[in-house]
Amino acid sequence: MGFQRDSPKNSPKASPKKKTSLQHLFDLDSKPYIGSNLSSPTNGRQSSFGTEYEEILPAISDCNFIFTFTDPLESPSQQELKRLKLIQVLYLIKSSKKPLHEHLLSPLMSMVSANLFRPLPPPSNTSIISDLPDDEELLSTFAPIWPHLQIVYDILLRLVLSVDPKTLRDYIDRHFILNLLFLFQSEDPRERESLKNVCHRIYSRFTFYRSLIRKAMNDVFLHYVFETERHCGIGELLEICGSIINGFAVPLKEEHKLFLMRVLLPLHKTKGLQVYHRQLAYCVSQFVQKEPALGGVVVRGILRYWPVTNCQKEVLLIGELEELVENIDPDQYRKLALPICTQITRCLSSSNSQVAERALYVWNDEQFVKMASTAMEDVFPVVVEGMEKNLKLHWSKSVKQLTENVKAMLEEMAPTLYHRCLQETEHRESEACQEEMKRKQKWDRIEMAAKQNQLLQPPKYICASH
């Protein structure tokens, strides 16, 4: 997807008739630009369009030369000169009161494409990220070319906002959109933020491309989940999706529900979930808020992808389950109470104190307790057994104290049921101990019989013939 470019050191020199300098650019900044009098004659002379056209086109053309900011042969003064020319072009677009002339759109869009669509450097971390630091900035690599890219993104955003989408359709096409989505792999968070704003505006104004954009983002998500698990811009893409989902009409279309089940839910299983979990949880909650009946599908999907050894992900998913309970249709409480409470009970017995404490705090949520109370006969045996094990075996004093608090709350909620479940738990433990003793005695008899059999049998000799 990269473009072949001339090196700045091989770029054509300025014409001797018209030298470009910093002072010249500052002088241009004080002159009126295209848009005020695009085609009206002035006192019988040639229209102002011709003069301004001659002034701005060389600036656009010069901006096509790409500086890497890493080549020692590049001149800092030339880099600064290009930045000022980009500012000049941006000022032209901002100050234009009338639509830009079509003869300017083609070189403008070509210049934008030449600067943005470039090969990205290889990732700075060659291994798949599993344990991510809390500070996402530690994983960021800031592009040295950003002083130029920032202005180019501003130019593109201004074009998208000010030019009629039907006019830009010849320039912002399918290939252009796919190239933009590719750039979300950039490790520079500033570029991803600019891309997010541009893509969101394109989706908002270019209504005829909405289906294409959704499908292209789906492909990015699926490629990330099932193939690479490496992509820097999943969070920004999910922010765009969150805004799109927010605008879905109710009842939801079948394709939108499939997007939830086949794309959003599998995103919970990746190793880098903690980087984009906030945006993912927002997208999922939007679906449940629009159609609470989808709560069962979402809960079962999250439980299916529950991590086994990643404690940070467990803490995040416990919080997401707690928020989902707030939006689930109460008619589904009875069906979902047992699987949710079973998973929460496993977590409160976790040897990781953060996971255990987060799971115990869930019982402070009134809506969660209300859900559990709809299926008390099914839920209490599981919960009581987990809490009694916590009180006997868990190593953390704080976890034991929280367990005592939750136990007191549950005893107060249904004292008879809790006492019965406690007796059943003790009975099962007693039976398990008896079974273990019987098993041990049986093995002891087998081992004793094997020893006696070995002593009674005469020794066997092997004769070898020479």
C-alpha cells in the first residue's frame, strides 16, 4: 500500500524566476485566498482565480515530497518550509467561503494520499502482548513525521466537512477508505486519534459508504481475533463502532445482531483485552440497552470466553457482568442467575486476592442481589459452598473478612435456606471424606495383596545359552 517517492534530496529545485522562502510564505499568508472571488473579473483584468491558482498549486505540489525525519541528509529548514506550506494550504481551505474549485480537489487529494498512505514501520514489540502495563503510553511509539502528518489530517478533515460528499466521491473511494483503516495499525496514538475523527466524519457524511465501512472494520476485528492478535487501533475502531451502534434503529437488524455475536463477543478472548475493554464494554452495553433480550446472548458469550489464568482480564469481566445485569431484561434473571453466580463464586474462591475481592464486592450491587434472589433455590447451594471453602482455606485475611460480610447478608436474606444449604454442604464434605477414606483403604489392601503375592511366588531364573 506504500507509495514510491522521490527522496527530498533529489527533489527538483525551485525555479529561478520564483524562489520560495519563509518570508515569501508569510507574505502569502496576508493575501486573500481562493474562495472569496473564485471567478469574478476585477476591472476587466483576468480573474483573481488565475493568480491565486498559480500561488497555491506550487505549494500543494511541493508538499508531495515526503520527509522521513530520520535521514541525516534532510535539511531541517526544508522540513520547516514544507510545514509552513501545509499550513498555507490549510488556511486556504479554512478561509474559503465558497466551495473549492474542482481543479484544486484533485491535487489536494493526491497530496493527502501521498503523505498519509505510506508503509508503516515494523512493530516495536515483536512478541504478542500478553501482560500489558497500566500506562498505555509505554506501548506507544511517536512518529517523527507527525509535525507534517498532523496538518495533513487537518486538511483532510476540513475537506470532508466542507466539500459536498458527491463531489469528493471520485477521490474518497473504496480504496481510499481501506487505506485509512490500514493506518489504524500505527503505533502513534496521535495519528490514531486523528484517524478516528476523520473516519467518523466520513461515516457520518458519506452515507453511501456506511455498509462498506462497517464491513471493512469487521474484517479488521476478525483478522485481529482469529489470526494475529496484534493491532494498535482496536480501541479507536471500537469507539467509532460505539457511535455507530448508538445510532442503530430499534428493532435491530439481523446483520447488527450477527456483528454482536460473531465479532464483539469473540473480542473478549484476546490477550490484549485490557487495552480496549472500556470501548468494547460500551459497544456491548449499547446492544443490550437497545434490546434487553440480547442480555442472555451476551452473558453466555462472555462466560464462554472467560480467562483461565489472566487475573487482570477476570477483574475486567466481573465488572462488565455487573454492569450488564443492570440492563438485562428482568424476565431473563431466573435463567441467567445460576451461570452468573456460579462464575462469580469461582472467582471469589480465586487465590488471587484482587479477583476474589472484586467478585465479593459484586454482592453489594442491589440489582445483582435481586437477580440472585429470583433463583435462590438454585443459587444458594453453589454460593454457600464457595463461601464456606473461602472461610476455611483462603490465605487472604481481607478476603475472609469480605466473605464473612457477604455470608451475614445472605443469612439475613434467607436464614432457613442458608442453614439448609450449609447442612447439605457439610453432609457432602463428610461423604467426600468417607469416600476418600474408603478409597485409601482399598488401595492399602491392593498394595498389601501385591506384596504378599510377590513373596509367595518362587523366583524365576532366565537361562542364557552360549
